[in-house]
Amino acid sequence: MNNIDIKKYKRFFAFGCSFTRYEWITWADIIAYHIKESYNYGRSGGGNSYIFYSLVEANKKHKFTKDDLVMVMWTNTAREDRYVNGEWLTPGNIYTQDFYPKSFIKEFSCTRGYFLRDMLNIESAKIILNSTECDWDFLSMVPIEKMSSQYEVGLENSQDIIAAFKDNLNIIKPSVYEILYNFHWQSRLNELFDDDKWGWGEHNYKNPHPTPLMHMEYLMSIYNLHFDEVYCDKIKRITDKIKQDKKNIELYHHYEHNNINVVRL
């Protein structure tokens, strides 16, 4: 899908991690603004298993139709998701989170295993979506065949998996990491909001979550998608106000952008 006429859809479903649903407006909220009924299943720290399971749950509940647009932004593979006591536990990168003990990580974490698991998740998602009449597309936070975590490039002993799932990797749009950051999270420091350091392992990065304006840039880069001048000015004003005073974040959160509250099982 290289072109999207977002105004033709009656419903929109978005799936992903914090790059899909965050403290401020994301690419998903920008699309949601233009579609009457929208559901954002994104969750901070969510891995590709959480994303896939959310897709299955949403289709079970809402039954995707020809009037729906479904978009999935896959995240990095080194994540562990679990549903425990009525809620999803999504601590993010397994190697930098503080939820699972080090003994668990030492015994059970496996970069190759995470990659294979998520290639199977993506294959399964594709099969489900192709069984419906909806329009759908896959995006990505990072190039998942190259980066198991947010900041480390390289997947050891995985070339056979890459070859087996090459068809799926080829349909995933270029990542946020490539398009917006040119393969380096700190390449646009002056545009990012947070001055606090973002503790990714030994790396002290500035919080790399794109601003609303950068999210719009991403959409316009990967699709032949244009927004009217009034809406572009709106996103720019929101971005400027949040940058001036982070207290403004709550004033310009997702719910301004047509999202219906997602009720989970």
C-alpha cells in the first residue's frame, strides 16, 4: 500500500508500542483524526506478541470489514509480553527493563528465538488480515531484521530465518528509525521534547519518541499522503506548545483525535 485515501474508511485500527500510542499525538492519532471511528491498541513497552494478540482480539470483537483500515507498527523483537491477573505486562526491551529478574533473562532470553517468534507473529497477522476484506499495512519502529533491540544492530545466526520470511519483511514499510532518524536516534536532538536521559542499557539517549510533527513527516514520507494546510498548522502548533511547556501534553492527547476507548478482555 503506497497510497491511502484515509477519508474513505469508516473505521481505523492501529496496533503497536509507544510509537503508536504515547503521551502525545502519534502517526496513529493523525490518521484517526480523519476517520470517524478509530481504535488505538498501542501500548508503551508492548512487544510484537502483544501487538499480534491485540490484532486477533480486535478482529474477534469488531470483525474487520471492507470499510476498515488496519495498520500495524511492529517494534523490536527483544521483548516479553504476558497477560497476568487481568492486565498486560509490557515492560519493553527485555535487556533493559526492571520487571523480569536477571536470572530469568540469563536462562530464557534468546535473540534468535525472539526473532523467530516475531516472524511467526507477523506471518500469522498477515494470514488473518488477508482473510478479511479490510485494507491493511505494516509499518515498523526499527528494521526488525537488523535490530533486536532499539539501539543494537545485528542478529546473530538468523540469516536462515530472514531468508524464510523475506516476503514478509519486504512488505513492511521503512522504519521510523530509518526515515526520521537516519539510523541514529540522536540525529534530531533539537526537535525532541524531553531533556531527561532515556536509559537504554549503557546508552543515555534523549527520549527518541517522535514529536507530533515528526509523526506527520513519517506518514508523508512513506505514503503519497498530504494533509490540508489548516491541519498541518494545527499539528505544528501542538508540537510547539508541548515543546514550550510539557504540561500542555494532556491538552493535546489522543482523545482529541477521534479514538474510542478500547475495552480489553
